Amino acid sequence: MLLDIRQLQHVAAIGRFRNFGRAAESLDISQPALSKSLGVIERALDVRLFERSRKGVTPTTFGELVLARADPLFRGVDEVVAEIRRLRGLEAGSVMGCS
């Protein structure tokens, strides 16, 4: 797989904040670690996801595509985790019959 969930979170944070420092802070990682992670992702995909300038960070067409798809994927993961928790709760609980 080219992107894992952690990497997708990195791209989403950069897209949200449009700034590496603030994105890194929100992820509780260093700015160099975030820059390195993005470099790994861009090399794996063989595209640039963001244009960097003194004014900030702007998504490329490829970056926009990844950002547009990220939120539904995060919601899907959250739904899976919630469903597992519900199922675990049902398995651990007991059912009382009505008389």
C-alpha cells in the first residue's frame, strides 16, 4: 500500500493548516519529521502534493485529490472502530429475557 493512515493524517494536517510548523504541532511531531514524511509520500506516489513558498503551502492538483478523499476515509475508519466497540459491548454484555 502506498499510503498508510498515519501518512494520510500528515497530508491532511498540512492541507488543513497550510503551514508545516502548525501541522507538525497539531500532530505532536517535529517539523523536520513531517517534512521527511511528506517527502516519502511524494516519492512513493511520484508526484508533488504541495507547493511550498514563503507565504505557505498550497496543494497541487494531486494534493487536492488526496485531501478530498481523506475525510471520507477517516470517517470510515472511525465508523469501523465504533462498530467494533459496539460489537464488543454486545458480546460482553448479557441479555435479560422478559417474562
